[in-house]
Amino acid sequence: MEKKTLTFIFIIAFAASLPITSFAEDTALNWHWGKGLRLQSENKNFIFKFGGRIYHDWAFKDEDAGIRISLGELQGATSEFRAARLYLSGLIYKNVFFKAQYDFAGGDVDWKDVYVGLEGVPLAGKVKVGHFKEPFSLEELTSSKYNPFMERGLPNDVFTPGRNSGLAFYNTALEKRVTLAGGLFMDAGDFGDENGNENNFHATFRVTGLPWHAGKDKLMHVGFSYSYQEATDNSLQITQQPETHTGPIFVDTGSIAADSQNLFSGEAALVLGSFSLQGEFM
């Protein structure tokens, strides 16, 4: 409770130092369509965006003799609502930003991106606090709307931290050709609350660069991510299903005694017009 109070006091104090414009310009909000449904004031001191997405997955399965013996029958068709999301995001006085995105798939409501932050913080750049993705992995940080395949790769689900509750900064250098990001996180559940385990601390960092950039559709991207994670209750367990969300678990290491784990990821991507190539090693 004290941490949240301090955070909002900081944001209010920062916003209070911003220049004040006429009340009429700020309160005259207009609807328009620009990369989604937007509501904004004439001077753009208040910008709000509304949106959502729906994914409905279908899968038809069959198995060979080996899988049938080890896992059982997989034949038949399955379907699920993979995502049913609604969100509201906004920018206030060009410095205070926020987003609240909730997912109704699975029969309950889960938190996705729920955060508030500040632009233009000295040295740090952009700072945000809440529940969001840790800065790790190109494929993980790319929205599912823009990934080249319907499912992310197998290493992604196994090793990437995903969304957790924390505080992070994001900055750029060398005319925005280098990005820097890092943060401290707590392993959190579907509602942004910590899981209540003895150890659940994460420290995650990412740096990327554009060694070659010849326009929006011609570039080479490289990056590196690192995450230190305390092991929950002094144990780790790695499980994975095939690259279909409706599939069963194929790999399960069981519980492994450990104090912590260190995750590393190298990433690269090349874009030449309509041709693109990307990969990661974790």
C-alpha cells in the first residue's frame, strides 16, 4: 500500500509541474479513428485509445504410435477462445501514460498490461510501474498481432519471463538506433499480485541496436537480453507443449532443486522490403 501511494504522489507532483493550458482546449474532446478508436483534446494534452482483440483457435489432431503409447489418444478436434481482450490506454499532458488491458478468455478475467508511467524522466527516459512484459526477447515483446507465425517458438514459452509486476525504464541512444531497457519484477499471478512464495524476485535487462538502417523497410536488428530469477521455493520445473496452445504437455523435467536461474537471449532480424528473417538463441 505504501509503495503504490508513493508512486502516485510522484506522478501527481510531476504532472503538477507541467505547463497549464486553457481549460477549453483540454475539455473539448473529439472522437476520431487513427490506428483504432481515439478520443483526444484539440491540443493533444489528453489522448485516449480504446480497443481489443478476439482470437478463436481450432486444432485437428492425430498422433503416431510413439505418442499414442506415451501420451494417449490425441485424435479429434478442439477449439478455444485464445484471447478476448478489451483495453483503454492514454497519454495525459504528453508525459503521463497508462494502459489497462483485460482478457476474458478462459471464463474469468485476467490482467494483461495494466500500468502507469512517465515520459521524459531525466537519465531514465520512460519509466512505468504495474503489470507488463519484462524486457526480454524480440519475439516475446512483439505483439501477437504482428508475429510471423500464429504461435511463438518453443524456447519462448519455456524461458521468457512474460508479464509480471514491476518497475522498469526504457531509453534510447545514438539517435534512437540503440535501445536500453531494464527493471525489477516480482513473479505475479493473473491479477498482478505476487504468488506469495518465499523467493520470486527478477532483474531483467535488454539492449538492442540497428547496425544498418536504410529506411523503414530495410534494416538489420541485433539485441541481447538477460534475466536473473530467484527460484520459487528453491526449485525449478520446465514444461512445454507443442506449438499449439490446445496441445498436451510433451516435456516435463519435474522439480529441479535450485536457488536461482540465469536466462540469456541473443536475437537478430533482417528486413529487406517484403522479405524478413529473424531468430533467437536462448
